[in-house]
Amino acid sequence: RSGHGNVINSNSCRFADYFVICGLDTESGLEPDELSALCQYIEATKFRDGARGLASADEGENFEQSPLRRTFKSKVLAHYPENVEWSPFDQDAVGMLCMPKGLSFRTQADTREPQFHSFIITREDGSRTYGFALTFYEEVTSKQICSAMQTLYHMHNAEQYDILHTPTTPRCPEDQRHLHPHPLNPHPQHTLLPTPAISRLQRFNSYDISRDTLYVSKCICLITPMAFPQACRKVLQQLHQAVSSVHPPPLPLESYVYNVLYEVPLPPAGRSLKFSGVYGPVVCQRPSTAELPLFDFPVSQVFELLGVENVLQLFTCALLEIQILLYSQHYQRLMTVAESITALMFPFQWQHVYVPILPASLLHFLDAPVPYLMGLHANGEGDRTKLELPQEANLCFVDIDNHFIELPEDLPQFPNKLEFIQEISEVLMAFGVSPEGNMHQGQAKHRGFRTADMATDRRNGNLAGSPLNSYLLRENETIARLQALVKRTGVSLEKLDVSDDASSNKDLKVQCDTEELKMHQLNIRVREVFANRFTQMFADYEVFVIQPSQDKESWFSNRDQMQNFDKASFLSDQPEPYLPFLSRFLETQMFASFIDSKILCHDDEDKEHTLRVFDSRVDKIRMLNVRTPTLRTSMYQKCTNIDEAEKAIEMRVVKIDHTALHPHLLDMKIGQGRYEQGFFPRLQSDVLSTGPVSNKWAKRSAPAQWRRKDRQKQHAEHLYLDNDQREKYIQEARNLGTTIRQPKLSNLSPSVIAQTNWKFVEGLLKECRNKTKRMLVEKMGREAVELGHGEVSITGVEENTLIASLCDLLERIWSHGLQVKQGKSALWSHLLHYQESKEKKEATPAGLGPTGLIHDTERRKSDAGAALPPLKVSLIRDMRHIQNIGEIKTDVGKARAWVRLSMEKKLLSRHLKQLLSDQELTKKLYKRYAFLRCDDEKEQFLYHLLSFNAVDYFCFTNVFTTIMIPYHLLVIPSKKLGGSMFTANPWVCVSGELAETGVLQVPKHTQEITFECQNLGKLTTVQMGHDNSGLYAKWLVECIMVRNEITGHAYKFPCGRWLGKGVDDGSLERVLVGELVTPSTENEDRMCRTPPMQQSPGMMRRFVTISPNSKPKKSQVYFESAEQREVTPDENWQTRVRDFCRFMRAINNTSRNIGKDGKFQMLVCLGARDHLLHHWIALLADCPITVQMYEDIALIKDHSLVNSLIRVLQTLQEFNITLEASLVKGIGI
């Protein structure tokens, strides 16, 4: 695997496989770019209402655009050699990516600077080849082409004349384009009319064959097995210089091309190579197997363009496998950013669609419902607001040229973000690169820095004053926080001196350009800092890898159903701030593949290069005791091995390991190899079709041992293909739904596009099946295991992560095959359309307000079985609930809240089935190939979602903790004695896990209220009581019912006790403990049972005729008198007695109107909280009053049973018990 772990071919031992020439085929003439036309056609089907999509009007054959601004079809004019067996030539892909927008024309008045860009061709099996293209302009000598361009201008000017002279024409010609896209006057005489408008048009958009020189773009390209962009740029620039220079080169062009194709070998790992270009030497090097993988793009440019904070946010999105779309007018910027981000991921590798430069013909791939990293070329005429993207709910959009990044909602922060930014900033500033990015002058500034004399110029980044202040603190909130952190930690950046780093190369006699060495030094420093983060974060990852117990064959076949990493245990060892990011990262495909590679490798010989390097670093950390064995500390550990890595690079450029054979004259006929200045010719294919017959030069220059070692290292370091099952597994079996890995660039027939979309549909269904299964297993496993205190928060984080990933999946499903995109959330857009179409048919929504909840109370009072009225199940109603929540501002947020609410109500499958039952609406919104219009797959998808009804989720209640929620409370009095004669004023106080309501008055004779308050969370207790007023102030309450009117969760609080003086235990208030009621049992009488604790007084009355609370009270009297008499000198006994008496006094002196049962309940709760219960039982058993109060058969007089009870109660010491405020209200202990 090359670079970042991409498969290359072991047979390739040449530096370059092909040399390619692309440009204008004068024989076929001017042809409109069919790829752009196809793009326009695809977008036109999406925007049938006339709106414009991604393909703007300047693509393909359209007469609204000036002919010089249109694109025309380019062709591969020649490639040498014809073919190589280990890397078949893909003409379609190379042609597309060499000139992604086709041919372009210029005149002598336009700028015609050569432009270099690189590209990558990723085959469907994951293997890669790299391309490096130099595009320049040549004069058009063909009279036919010039005449055709002149004719196009006549037609264009005639069209503009018609537009300008239409009576209804607006002043702006740009506006008119939308109104008159088709009319065309073919008569050229209209262009000769002497109107000011036409003169103006001709002056700015003109081509006159008699006075203007026409130029057309041409491209020369190298196709290589590995990415050496700096070396390839030099080779191509020198070749172009050779034909544009007044003086011809020393040798024919064929000699130089032949040399780079056949006589320059691919450097093996850890070696450097020097070969000759046309005018100067070219040096490249390759890291050893112990270093980070090959990376030859300037990472400094990424930080200059985006700034450290934006790069880190983009990096986080890539790690979480969020869809990423890069956007720039410069192809090379797209490639540099994409390659840099994937390189910084070490040791992880991007597993999904990767197209840094997206050709016009593949724009429909932006519709793909899978993670991708793509680059889109900007035309330079429109801004971000005009760009219509199929889905944006989970998209990271990076406008490279404008220093701007759009992030998806709820993106977690990378661990230790501030310290990480500080460390990266120090490295960048040492090389004169601004950490905040230089949006405008950064390119020129950096270029000037590199060309300066590094040894003597002290201005290299050493501005006056603090570098941190001058670079970092310009209107940047995060960097301001970073400065505070710097001051707090005592780190001084003022001491940074760029000259130290710059002068370090003064004594090195390097064989390459200084600027190139600087680029490599900065690259390795930044990459080492990033790699160190993962080394620190996953230093103990091996401990948590779950090794398969069965044979490898079974493991492969059942891979999707198995867990390969103990995520819960790993997360429990992490610092709290890491959890939001790590819980999501552990769910990604790249992490799963990394762990799978670890499981497949039993020793170092089998390991992939990246895994071997990473493991060696982890081992080194352990040996040096840089950190503790566990990861419980969030202490930031800086990178310590930068100097070592930098020295390896310097040594390779000081001493070149191999110098290739110099270019030489070939066996060519006299006259061959001549060319005209300014024109790159087609080369002599006969001398370039095959390499040297004899390999004597190779044996002399590069010994056989050198080459054999190269092949061995390629096998060990890159290929890792020692069995077919492993390769098949790595690329297919663990795709988790992303069955399409890479778009194919060659065949673009409708059948291929349809097949690709079918793969998307199958992939989405598979991903849905895996996600629902994973979530159910996780949820049911949590419910089955009693969790310790430390894991509770982790459980919440993991559950949120899984639900967020489900929301992301739903958004991707609803974005697939959209006709017209409306809003960032495709799911919410569909719901809004459904709401609009159904709202008029809905019954009046009076039931939403409080008045609709408490109607018909008189009839309900007389019902035999009073209960809460059932809530209406309605998709529209749940949407209105979400729309009424002011805290949720965006469409994406509303869609996710609606999904969470539907899951909590166990209605997700039902709601979505109802939404999709409107087939007319679905057909209107979606294309035929969309997932939502595939009936069988849609039914299976809904069936999988139905399985969520088997478990209880509180994913809405626990997340939206600050919203206002309406509750409905119903007091159900005893059926036998009723409450019609009750004269007192009752009150209630409802408590939940998040908050409590305070005292709420219940109107007389209604026994129910509807109230709105901040989300209480899951309800736990209800305090109820009355003011003991009136003639009949005794009330027998069966139970209280409370329901959350948004989620529909109903809770029953059983009572079965009297409230009133002189009845039962004389209590005027009680604390009732609730239980969640399922809808099927909500109205059944058998659920109104009294808890065992509240039945216990009746059981105890069989043995004693007094209330149980009298016993502790009398014991208190005894202990207080004993304490005064100092009966025993035992200090422990005295301490326990004092505690018991103190608690008893506090409970008896409370102002609350609670009876003896309530006081006893409070005593038990406080004793359990403070771990004193087992002491108190021992005291009560030894108290002499026990003999007087209890019969001989009582448990408290049986010492063996008392000891058993004490041992059971002692186990409570292992738990930290937090009591709800309602249980101990009024007690100041």
C-alpha cells in the first residue's frame, strides 16, 4: 500500500508508468464538452422547474456564454508506452482528470500562465495511480479551428443583440439569460449594427481572426505508481521550458521522456534518488519502513489557506467519516487539501469514496448516500449561495479560496483542542507560517520566505514583539483562549526564533532545493504532532482488542455480527472531555478496519506498514514511561520525536543513495525529434514504446540486491495481500453499507449509473440492518446488566452517539434521489410537504391546549375506572410539538428532534410508514431510482425500525432538558370511599431526574390539573398533601397519574393510604414513588397496587399493636438517658448513639405534616445515604426496650437473623446514594 495505505502493484519498479499528451484534436475540430453536457442533462432532470443546479450555463455548448469562456472536448493525443501489464492505461479517466473542464481558449490579451495540478485515479478495488499534469497554452495554427471560433463569435454576438433589443429586456444582460435561453439569430449582419451595446460587447468579448491570435490549452502528464508531486512538477516544467525556450534543449525531447519512463527507478523505502531533467537535477526520497508513510504535498499551504482551527475542524469531520466537499477554483488546492487531511489521519485510513477532483460527468455522485471526500471545481463566477447540493444535513463544506468552512451540527471537539492548536501553531510559526491562515497574501508571503537566504535573514517569521500576538490574536476567539492557556501554563512563545530553524540547514550540503527541504521539514513536524495525538490517545488500545475465538473462516463469514473492540471498557478509561469525540470515532469504518488489521496480524511480518509503525511508537511510549498505563489523565503530552524524524529526511538529501542514468541519444532516424518552438510535438512512438532490451545499465547503477530489497519492502510495506480472503474482507465485508467504494471514471452509460444507484440502495438497507441490530444489542445489554456508578455517563454518551448516527442514516436515505433540494434537511423538508398536504384534512387541533385535556371532568368523576384520556397518535401533532420548541432553530435540528421524539414514543416506524404512504408526494419529490421509491427495500427498512419498539428510549427527554413541557396530573381517590365530601385544599409537587415543579394547588372537586414547566426528566416522586381545612379533611387516595403530554409517558404513583388527622398514621402529606406505565396496562386496575414497603405496617401489626415508629422513638429516649448516665465507655458505641439520636431529633422536629410512617421512611433513607443503617439495627437489637415491645417470634429478637440483616445492609457501603430532595425536604442533615 502506498502513501496512506493504498494498494499499488508490486511489479512496478519504475518511477513513471506513462507519459501523456492531451489537447485539441484538429482532425475532429471543435466539439462541445460532452461531459459538461451530460452534467447539465443530469441536473436538468433534477431541476425541472427551471432552477439551475450545479452545472452552470458556462458549460457545454450554450450560446449565452462567450466562446472563449466555453469548454470544448479534449482528447488524449498520445501516451507512451501504449500499455504496461501491471497498470493498464485508463484513457477515459486520464483524459477527464488531466483536463477536467475540457479545452479552453485564450487570445493574446489573456493571461496564459502554465498551471500544474495532480490527480489520483482510484480503481474499484482500492488500488491507486497518481497523475501529474502541466497545462499550458499553444497558438492555434489550424485555419479551420480559427474560422470555427470566428463563426461562434458571430452567433454569440447575434444572440446578445437580440437580447439587448427585446422590448421587455431588463438592463442587465445576465438577468436576461434566464428569460431567453433559446432564441438564436443565425444572421451575422446583426453584429455589424453600430449600437453602443454591441460595441461594448465586442470590446470586452471579442475574437477577430484578422487581428487576434488564438491559443488553446494543452497538457503534458506523468502517470506514476507513487505520489512524488515535487519531482514530477520539475520534470514537466523543464519539458515545457524546453519547447518554449528560444534555444533548443541539448537532446531531443524523446531522450528525456525515455529516461524518466525507463531509466529512472522507483526509490525503495528509506532511500533517495537523483535523476536529470532537461535543465537540472531532480531529487526525490522515500521514507523507511519505520517512518511515517510517503507524503510529498506541501501541508503548509493547507494551513495558509484555511488556518489551524479550520484545518482541525475539517480533520475532525474526516475522522468521523462525515461527507466532505472541497470547493476551489484551483485543482491543485483541492488535491493538496484532500491528500493532506488523509495523510494526517495516520494510522487510520479513509475507507470511503475519495475523489479529490470530481469530473463534471460525475457530479451526480454528490447524491451518493455514503461518506465521501470529494473536490468540486469552482467556476469563479458564482458564490456558495448559488451552489445547490443534494444533502447538507451531515456535510462539511470547505470553500478553500475564501478561507471558509461549513460544519454539520453537533460536531464534537477534538480532545485537548486548545493545547493541540498551540502545539501546531508553534511548529508553523517556526517556519513563518501564520496559524490563522493568510487568505489573501499568504501564497506570495510564503514563497518569499522560502526564497530568502535562510541562514542570514533574521526576518523569517521573527516579527517584532510576540509572535503569538502578531499571528494568532487577530479576532480569533479560540486563539484568545489559547493565549490564556499559554499564560496559565507558563509557556513562552516569545522565545521562538525562526532563525534557529532556518540556520540549521546552513551547514548541510543538501542535494535538493532549500525550499524543498523546508517543505519536507515542516511536513514531517506537523505530521509527527498529529501522529503523536493518536499515539497518546490509543496507547493502550491493544488491551481492548477482542480476539476471535473461532477459526478464521468463521470469523470472516460472521464479521458483521461481531464486535472487535471492547468500546465500553475503553471509554470508561478515558477522561470525560474525550468521550463525545471518541464514542463517535469508535463507531467509524476506519477504526473498525484498523482493529481488524490488528486482529489479522499475529506478528510483525504480517503487519501493514502503518500498523507496524504505529505499534512501534506505542511500544516506545510504554518503554519510556511517558504516560501511566491507563488513560484516566487528560494531561497533554507533546510530541518528542520530531528531531529524530527530521534528521532521517536530512540525511537522505545530504547523501543521495542512487543516481539514475543520465538522458542520452536514442536510436532515432535523422530528422526525427525536431519540433517548432512554442509547440509541444507528438513524440516518436517507436522509440518510446519499449524500454531498454538489456538491463546492463540497471545492474550497473542499481544492483540486483537493491531491486530485490525494493520488491520485498513493497510486499511487506504496501501490498499485504498474502491471502485472498483477507483482501476481500478488508475491501468488501466490512463496508457496513458502503458497497460502492469508488466511482468508475470510464463507462458512463445509463445502465452503469443505474447499477451504481442500485448498489447505493442495497448499501443503505444493509447499513440500516446493522445499525438497528447494534443499537438493540447495546440497549438490551445495558438493561440486563447492573451498571456501576462510573459507567452511567458513558452509557448516555454511547446511546447518543448511536442515535445521532441513526439520524445521519435517515438523512442520507431521504437525500438519495431528490428531485429538488429544499432546505438542509431532506427528511424535515419531506415532513413539511406532508404536513402542508394533510393539515387541512386534520381535525381541529384543540386537543393540544390545556382546555382540551380537562374537559368532561364531571362525567369522569363518576366513572367506575377513572384514568387519563388516551393521547391521539399523530405524525402532524408530533411535528407541531417540535415546531413549538423555540430552542431548535435549524431544519436539521428539528428533524433530529422529531426522530428522537418518535423513538421515545415507539412510533418511528409507524410515522415513517405513514409519511411514505402518500405515494403521490413521494413521486413528486424523488426520482425513480431513489431508495424511498424501491418498495421492497423500503418495507424492509421500516421493518428494521419497528424493532426499536422492543426497548425503552428516553432520547428526547434526556437531551432537550431546558424546553417547556405540558404535563397532565390526575388524582384517583378510593373507589369505595370516594372524595366527593372532601373539603380541604389539596396540593402536589412533582419531581423528576432533572427538576421539580414546586407546590401546585389542585382545584377542589376536579382532582386533575394540566401544567407546563421545564422538562422534569423521568418522573420519580410526587409529594401530595392538603391544608386540613373544612369539615371533612380526610382523603383516601388510590393513586396519582402523571403524563408527559409530548412524549406520552405516563407514570403511576400508588398510594392506598389516608391523608388526614386522626386516621391512619395522621399524616397530612405523603411522598409517592412512581413507576412508568406501558400503554397496554395503563388503565388496568391491577397496576394500582401498593408498594411492599407501604404494606409493611399491616404485617407488623400482627406482632405488635403499636406503630413501628414508636420503637425508634422509645429507643431514642433510652439512648439519650444512657448517654447522660455514661453507661458504657465504648467510643464507637457512643458515636453511633449520638448519630441515631441526632437524626431522630431532626426528623421529629421537622415542620412537615408527615405521619409516623413517613418519618420512619425518612429515617431509613437518611441511614442508607450515610451508611449507618447496619449500626442502627445493631443498636436497636441490643436495646432493652426491644424485650418489652416485641414478642419472642419477632425478627429483631432473633440474633442470627439480625446478624444476617446487618450483613446485607453492610453491602450498601459500596454505593454512593444520592437522595432526591423530596425525600428529605425540611431535614438539615
